Amino acid sequence: MGDMGQAIAKPSWSSRLLERRRLATGTFELHLSRPTGFDFKAGQYITLRIGDAAREYSLVGAPQARSLAILVRRIPGGRITTHLDRVATGTELFFDGPDGHFTYRGGERPVVMVATGTGIAPLIAMIRAGARPDVLLHGVRTPEELYYREECRKAARGYVPCLSGDATPGDQAFSGHVTRFIETRLDPLEADFYLAGRMAMIHAVMGIVDTRFPSSRVYTEAFF
């Protein structure tokens, strides 16, 4: 989900910035006022528009929340992320949506949720809406990037942070990528997989699922 610079239509909704909450270096959560009549499903996204630029953000909050929340990682030189990192509380913001079909289906199969980086956002929305995954993997480089760690730990029956950078025993994390954990530690099962993050991770996990977890279903949301 990258910044875009083409001509765009008038946004559908007007909101105001209520709060900026820092989660890690260069990453923060924005809380926006919720326009009257705006409804969405957990896992969907909005398209935030700044002038003639636009960027898609998954909504982090539950559908019943009074305000809206998005997770933002500042991109060096990124027009929209730089603006969102500096804009004052109370500033009017414009967006359209909601869009997307990456929503929680439920059912009787075990649920395996896998995210990398800020791809955790739509999965957090699903958790806040009541989903309780059997396994939740979050792959990042450092412990600082494990946004919502305690919330994930409480919600999932099995929460495994995966650190691709240097990990220590005190981090209580798997040392390696999420793909490595799925290949070597996850017992074969027939499950519903929810994958959100970089396209390379999604492609890799889909290949592993085809081989080790036949008859499983896979739902995806790519964060470029």
C-alpha cells in the first residue's frame, strides 16, 4: 500500500485528527473522529487523501468503536506519512471507503493469522471485533516493532512473535522469519490462514500451505 499521485475524485468522508499515539520509532497510531453514518467491517481499509496524493490504511479499531484508528509507519520522503507525522490535532482529514474483502469469516476450522510489520493492523481489528485465533504470528526485525504485543498475547491461544533481527532469550520470541516458523514448528493441520503484510511473505506462505497444509483456505491482504 504505497503513496499514489494521480488525479482523484472528491473524498467521501471528512474527519478530524483526535490523537497521535507513538508505538515505535517512526510508527504511530492515529485516532480520527468517526463521521456520522460511516460503517465498516473489521479488516477493511480506507483511502486517506492529502491533496492529490492518496494512501490506503487498514482500520485498526473495532467496527463498534466511537472513533477510527489507523496504523502508520513513516516512509522517508513519503508525502502522506510525513504529513501525518506532523499535522496538528484537530486538523481536518479526508478519506473514502471502506473497501476491501479481507474480513474475518469465522467457522469451525482452526485459525492461523500471520502478519509482517504494519500488516498486523487488519488482524488487530479482527481481534478487537472478537476473533480469537488459534495461532498468531507477527514477524518484525526488533522487539520494538511488536505493536500490540500484549493485546495479541491475550487474544490468541498461541501468540508467537518472530524476530528476523537479533533476538535474545529475554525477548521470548522465535528467532527467524514467520515462514521458517510455519515450515518447522507449526504442526500440519487443515485451517483458515489469514495473511497480511509484504507480498513476498504472502507468496512464500501460500507455497508452504499448498505443501504442508492441504485443503486449508487462505485469505490475504498485501502491504507493499
